[in-house]
Amino acid sequence: MSSVTERETGMDQTAKLELGGKEITCPVITGSEEEKGIDISRLRAETGYITVDEGYVNTGSTTSDITFLNGEKGILRYRGYRIEDLAAHCDFVEVSYLLLYGKLPNDQELHEFRMSLRRHTMLHEDMRSFYNGFPRDAHPMAILSSVVSGLSTFYQDSLNPSDPEQVRQSELRLIAKLPTIASYSYKKSIGQPFVYPQNKLSYCENFLNMMFSVPGEEYEIDADFVSALNMLLIVHADHEQNCSTSTVRMVGSSNANLFASISAGISALWGPLHGGANEACVNMLERIIADGGNVKKYVELAKDRDSGFRLMGFGHRVYKNHDPRATIIKAACDKLLAKLEIKDPLFEVAQELEDVALNDSYFIEKKLYPNVDFYSGVIYRAIGIPVQMFTVLFAMGRLPGWIAHWKEMHASAGKRICRPRQVYTGPTCREFVPRENRS
Ligand code: ACO
């Protein structure tokens, strides 16, 4: 028999756990927003038991000062600031500063930060030859992850995770170079020449210029695209202990360098259940259109567990109410398409799908709402970003969040290598069978 009770004694709360007649007291940790967690780190030492929580549904891997989200109320804040305010008033570099250094920069701090980034936008010329080794149709996420990992071969002077100056160099290099690495992967896929970064341009302008300009023509950067891109990067910039961020922290916990850790995060993000859902969502919407636009048919399919089909861009581990990022993106999407006078059938099908799903008892009961990936693809399409690049854009946005978490983990007094345990369920000890006697 076992049971857990929570006791409040003055300021300190503890949880009492009864296990096989023995009583163990575990401290209760309370966050600044009154979230509570039971600290079970001494449990095995004191009882021989571990906790099991597949998919970490109920596991707090750390405490963190960076991002607060409340999935029941649909709240998301970076360093205490509401995502709605940051998306409306800041640019992405400003939000990156906030995530990395914990405060909104004043004019001079922001200017210096922008200048430091500008010094690092180019890739080493030898890195360009990496791209010749990849097949033309390689997925840009595979290229992104490989080239980011490759940065550790070129910048061996900044790999020590315990040297703050080296870490600072690496974080600037990463944030400055990711748009260059990303746009080169696109240029490679369409056989156009790489476009060098232009340091007089802003972060988003520079990315669009490297993506879409060609040597033979003047490219005019559309201000609406720049502000849409800024907004998208900001709403993707952090989301506490999600799959890719946890990966970055996990890899970094072994004292692997920042480039290697971020490369692992990019790989985690690629999966269709995580960042890859934006690409999968647009593919799904195209499939629905090609199949006659029968939205109800696909909602029914998603409800049938045996079909193996899910509505991509729907549902979230944490949000059980609306995803505030999806609300911001949908409003921006509406505005951009109206301004550009674009009638995108994809947007229309997406809205119809949302309507049908949100009024369906299956989605209501399971609290499944559109997530960040549901409408972002429609904006990317309006800007002219090809579908295979969608998750790359997500990675560009998430980068400052990954770095902030990696640094926070290294700065933590309790930092240890991340090493979960397991309950073994395989065969017990067996006699070895020589090969000739095996059936
Ligand atoms: N379509 C249909 N049914 C769904 C969907 C969906 N998109 N999402 C969840 N469900 C159902 C599941 O079948 C499950 O039903 P059950 O209780 O009968 O078994 C229930 O809702 C709970 O789903 P889980 O998969 O257990 O929830 P979990 O928290 O593990 O997964 C996830 C969350 C991965 C986001 C899931 O909702 C999903 O697969 N969504 C589609 C992919 C997607 O959009 N991912 C992007 C998420 S946002 C981001 O990472 C940036």
C-alpha cells in the first residue's frame, strides 16, 4: 500500500509518501506562479523505488526562470512578459536578447547586440563546400542539423561550456549564422547561387534577401513579410521544456559543446509530432483539397484510432485551452492575406477544419485545439517560403530559447548529467546457448 499526502507546516510544504510501511518526507517546490512539484530526488536512495512516467507527462525535469506557460488558461510569457505584447511591439533580435539575458534591452544594449550579431553572419568559405556533398533533394532540416554540428569543427576556440566568453562567442555565431545556413540549403535545392549576408539589413530582411534575391535582379524586401516573419520567429522563440529544448538540455548535460547540443535539438524538432507538424499540416491540407475538400471526412478519420491519421496542427501536451500562439498567428494570417489580396484555398480549408473540429464532441472532450503549427504554414506560403523550409523557420525562431535553456542548465548549482532510470521488464538471467545449438 502506498499513499501521498501533502502537509503545510508554516512556510514549508512537504509531501509524505507511505511505501511498504515506511514513511518518507519529500519537499514540495513552489514556483513564482504557485505551481507545485514534489522533489523526489532522494526517493530511490531512501526507499529503493523510482518513479515511472513514460513520455514525461508528469515529470518536472528542472526549475526554470525563462518561460511560464499555463495550458489550462492559455497563457504564455517569456521572462514574465506576455507573448501578445512581445509579438506586437518587439522584433526578434530584441526578444532573443530578453531570452538570453533575462531583461528587455535598452537602446544601447540592443544596438550593441545587433552589432555583435552582424560580425558573425558569414559562413567560413570552406563550409560552403559542405553543401556540394548533399543531394539536391536533401531535406533542409537534415542540412541544418549537419552544418550546425559542423560549426564545432570550424570554431574549436569556443567549445568549452564552462568558459562564459567562449559560450558567448558560440551563441552569437549560432544566432547570426543560422539564417545563412538555412537560406544556403534552400538555394542549393533550387540550384541558385548562394547570396552573402548583407549586414546593413535587419535580421529578417537579411534572411529574406538571402532566400529570394538573385544576382541578376534587384530584390525588393516586402515590409509586410518582414513583420510577419518577425512575429512568427517571436512566437516560436521559447516554450519551456518541450521535446527539442529538453533534448538540448539533455545533450548539454554531458558537457557536449553548444553547437553539438543545438544540432541535436534541431533533429528533435524535425519530427512531425513536434516542429515538423507545420510541414505535415500543409501537406494534410493539400491532401484534403486534392480529395475534394471534404473536411468532415478527415475529421471522422482523425477520430478513428485505427486509421493512424491525426489532424496535424491540432492538440498539445500542455495546452488544454486555446494555444495563444495560434491565436496571434491566425489574426496575422487574416491581416496579411487581406492586405495582399490573396485567396488561399489552404487557409479556407484550414478555417473550415478548425470550425468542424472545434464543434465536434471528440475534440471538445479531449481538449484538442489548433496549435502553433496550424496556421503558420499559410503565412509562410504567402511569403513564398517552400514547405520543406517551414520547420527550418521554426528552428530559427526556437534557437534563442534553446540557448537560454542550455545556459541556464549550466549555471544551475544542481547541474548533473541527465540520466533517467528504468524498470527492466526483459528476460531474467538465461543460460548462454552456443550458436550451433540454437533453434
Ligand atoms: N488528432 C486526433 N486525435 C488526437 C490528436 C489529433 N491531432 N491529438 C491527440 N489526439 C487524441 C489521441 O488519439 C488521444 O486519444 P485517446 O485518449 O483516445 O488515446 C488523446 O487525444 C491524447 O493524445 P496524446 O497523443 O496522448 O497526447 P500527447 O500529449 O501525448 O500528444 C501531440 C500531443 C503530440 C501534440 C498530439 O496532440 C499530436 O499528435 N498532434 C498532432 C501533431 C502536432 O500538431 N504536433 C505539434 C504540437 S506543437 C509543437 O510541438 C510545436
